[in-house]
Amino acid sequence: MNGTVYITRKLPEEIVEKITNHFHIKMWEEETIPVPREVLLKEIVEVDGLLCLLTDLIDEEVLANAQHLRVICNLAVGYNNIDIEAAARKNIIVTNTPGVLTETTADLTFALLMAAARRVVESSDMLRNGEWGAWSLMQLTGQDVYGATLGIIGLGRIGEALVKRAKGFDMNVLYYNRTRKQEKEQELGIHFREVKELLQQADFVCLLLPYSPAVHHLIGKEELALMKRTGILINTARGGIVDEDALYHALKERQIWAAGLDVFEQEPVPVDHALLSLPNVVTLPHIGSASIQTRMSMANLAADNLVSVLTSGQAITPVDIKK
Ligand code: GLV
Ligand code: GLV
């Protein structure tokens, strides 16, 4: 045995087996309940490797307890739950799961866009509540997706995958990225805009950038005020990018037309959250990557990273601290 590993959630047997072939493991045996902080603080002390979820906050306090930790494998592409600088100071490698969830998350982003534009959830609820009434000319009318302008903020892998879907709908695609990607503009037929212009010109604004404190509330009152009254905001990245209070008011006062949200500042979002009271918001419980195949691919990649680092010192998909 090459050491011990802690897994913060009960994972499918084939994933666990892959790890037990190499290491002694301990696992939090719940599928739907995150490991309590005090348990994590204790378990981290002795282990060489950690396989964790985005629900686990791996901060300085947790890392200070770790005596032997060499690798943290996050079962997600986003890793804002981990203090990567503190990990680097202790020479702990951090890995994530890029690539394997790209298409699945782009699918869900487009699904949310279409659901918000065509009022799919609101319409379904109305039917089930017995409120269909007669077919009427302007009942449940939404916004067109085909031929509209899409603005993507954060042109990473998922953003690029979203462009392919948008092109199938003859959309005009604008993007903003911290570093402009001129070669992608040619290749994908997309146009760079500063955030302000993008917000003014897009019919749909999709947030697909990683969260860091630098983009906290990137979309607030002033930014929402720049959007069209028919504009729709889609967030499948991280809740903290949007000021939810400002979004609530913009939607309530119909400054913008609708929103589709897969992520929230606090997850699970409290059921009495103001945003959940609005008809023009489609809400999902952070399921961007949730297809059976993709979630298994993510778990396999996290496990492979763990085994690779602890046996050979090499990560397959390390997080780049400079990013
Ligand atoms: C999910 O949000 C992920 O970062 O993989
Ligand atoms: C995430 O994988 C991204 O690059 O968008």
C-alpha cells in the first residue's frame, strides 16, 4: 500500500475499487449529505490524498491540519472551494476534471437558455395547475432563440462548445474573455466585445467563467441595467458571479426579461429565496454536468488523478496556479 486516502462522499463502487487497488481508503459513507467540517478536519490529519467534491471547503484551516497530504483531487472542473495558494505553499498538488464535462454542460446551458426564452417551466406548471384555458394568441409567448444574439462571458471550453450549439440556431455570437482569442474569432465566427457592449447588444447573456474573488458580483445592478428589456441572463458557472439581490429587482421590475440559473450564491438555495418566487426565472439545482456518463467520467478522472499523483508524482489534469 502506498498510503491512505480520504474520500469525502460515497462514490460508485467501481470508482472506489480503482482506488482501493492501490491505497488504504476511508470514505464518508453518505451519498447526499456532505461530510461535516469537524469530520474532515480530523480525517485530513493523517492522509496522503484527498478526493473531494465542490461542496467541501478546503481552506487554510483544513490544510493546516494536514500532516502528509500530497494531493487534492476535486471532483469538478471549478475549484473555487479550494485555497490553491495555500495548497501550493504546502507543495500539495490540486487536480480538477476539465474536458470530460464540456459538452454535457454546454447542453444544459443551452437547455436553460431555451427553457427561459420559451417559458417552458412556467408553461408546464400552468398546465398542471389546471390553468391552461383556451389557446390564446399571446398566451405564454416568449422570445425567439433562432437568429438572436448570444453573448458569452468566459470563452473557455464550455463557452466554445456553446458556440457550436448557437451556430446551429443561426445565432450571432459575441464573447468577452479576459484574454482576447483572435484565432477563435476566425475559427468559430464570433466577435469580441467588452463586457459593457456585450451586455447592451446581446439577447442572451451566458456566464461561463470560473469564479474567483475578482469576478464576485461581476453582474450587479449597473450591469443588469445595461441589458435589453427583452434580455435573458443564464448562469451555469458559479452563483457568486451575480448579485442575486440586484438580479431579483431587475427581474421583478422587468428591467430584463428572464433568467436561467443553475447555480446560486448559497447552495442548496433556501426555498424561501426571493428569486424562487418569480415566474420569469428557471431554476435548477447545479446539474450542469449531470448526465450519467459525464458524472462517471468526472469521478474516474478524479480517481485516476489521485492514483497517478500518489504512485508517480504526476497529475493528469493539474490545476494551474497561475491562472
Ligand atoms: C461543477 O460546477 C463543476 O465545476 O464541475
Ligand atoms: C471549463 O471547462 C471551461 O473551460 O469552460
